[in-house]
Amino acid sequence: MTKHFQKIGVIGAGAWGTAIAQMLTREGQSVLLWCLEPEVAEAINTAHENTVYLPGVPLNPALRATSDLAGLAGFDALFCVTPAQHTRATLTRLEGWLKPGAPVVLCSKGIELSTAKFMTEVLAEELPEAVPAVMSGPSFAIDVARGLPTAVTLAIKDAALGAELIQAVSTPTFRPYLGTDLLGAEVGGAVKNVLAIACGIALGKGLGRSAHAALIARGYAEMTRLALALGAEAETLTGLSGLGDLVLTCSSETSRNMSLGLALGQGRTLTDVLGARHSVTEGVATAPVLRQLARARSIEMPISEAVAAIVEGEISVDQAIGTLLARPVRAETAKA
């Protein structure tokens, strides 16, 4: 822990936000978790459990929660873990409360639907005085909350500040690796959610593990094409926030996006699946805007296109599979 990061705030008390707050709470370090719902804050403060979004996981009694966003004013660092489609509105409410030079670590994995902008762009517009950072990687909330070994990318332009922040937040079981390519980390985090829906559909339809592996590999090519076209670094996509997160999210039913795809592949409707969930499935909102970004730059992303068409109700699962299987055979490169 460093003297510059004694007070850390976490914005958003979903499963991932609660897990991050739990991980950060340790002796000598004050952590405050902002909850949208007052009853969630009350449960965390009294029962030491997020009974809505992370039930069954005992939380550190030292973790404090609030439903008053002003309580985070002047904190040394903020981790923003609100759903991507609600991040702008939340950041706007922080205007005037942010400590000068304080990092805002963006942990949401998505693209804003109304603007096709990544979270770093949203932050720059709403809180231009903030020091942006992105934390992304293969990390299920339940694993982090229970203290299981996890490694992620923490990307920030100021390497010295990043090293100090990593020292403050790392634990024996939570290991952030320093990076400087914020955009690459964001692309990986957003695209993998869409690809996980595709992988879930394939398994739900009984297409087999060979098809599943092919989707991961070709999906990785799509992710790389988009990232490079937007100006990200290829090396970032081979790391934890790219390939690492892709493999995890596309390979486990613990992933909200893959489990949604499984349900779709088994014949359930999108409305039915989403209606039964408390938590946000980011890939559903990301898919259409991802298709928009790809088309605007003439980037081929057929798997992501197919998922977008499914969640928008334009084609059926069977039609999407047929379209992908009918694509012409070509050389295997990241460019095609």
C-alpha cells in the first residue's frame, strides 16, 4: 500500500463492483462502495453480504457502503464499475467532487450504445480532469470475492502512477499487470462479451467443442482486426485483457454472456432470459454498436455481425449459423 492511495472508492455494487471492493478492503486502507439501491448498501453494512448481486459470499466487515455518491468526494482513486450504458450518467454526477490527479479506473466492459464511444472517451467528456485507467482481464466476480488467484491488466498512460496504484491494490491473490494501451484493453473487454454469446449459442445448439474452439480462434481474429484499426497495440490483444479474458468468458457458464448464448441456443427467447436476471449482460447492448463500428471502418466481423442480428431480432439462431457456415473458405489470417 502507498501513502497516496489510502482512500479508494468503488462506484457500482453489482457482483463485479462488490468483488473489487472486497478485494481492496484490507488493513489500513479505507474502501467505500457506492450502491445505487439503499437496501444493498444497508445489507452490506449490517449483514456484510450483497444479498442481491453476490449472495452467499461473506464480505469483509471493514468494507463500508453508501447510497450517497457525494460520499466519494476527495478520494485518492475511484474504480468505476457501473454498467457501460449507465457510466456516463454516473460520471456526470461526480463533477466537482473528484480529487485533482486522482485516477478513475474504468472496469466496465462495453461500448456506449448511443454514441459508439468507449468508456475512456466517455470519461474524457464528462470528467476531463480525471486520470483515466482501465482494468480488464479474465476475472469472474465470485473468484475475486473469494480470494482465488486472479491476474488482470491495469492500463494507464503514466507508468509511474500506474506502478504506485498497482502496489496499492494488488494482493497475494490479485495480480494486476501494468499496461499503457487503454484502448486495447477496452476493445478486448467489450468484444469478448459478444463472442461469448456466440460460443454459448454454439454449445447450446449442440454443435460441439470443435465448433466452439473455432469460434474462439476466429473471434480473436475479429477482435484483433478491430483493435488494430482503432489504433490499439497488437501485443495488448495477446495478453490478459485480450486473449485471456476471451478464453475465460467464452468457456464457462459462469459468464453471463456465455450462459445467455447457451439459453438462446437451447431455444429460449432473449426477453425471457434477460427478464429473469438481476445483473446486466453487457454483450447484448455491445453487439449492435460493435457492428456499427466495424461497418463504419469496413472491418469484417462476421461472428459479431451474427450476434448483433440475433439480439436485434433480425434473424433466428439457425439462420445465423447457416450464414456463418456458408461463408467462403479463405486463407487463415488475422486480416480475413
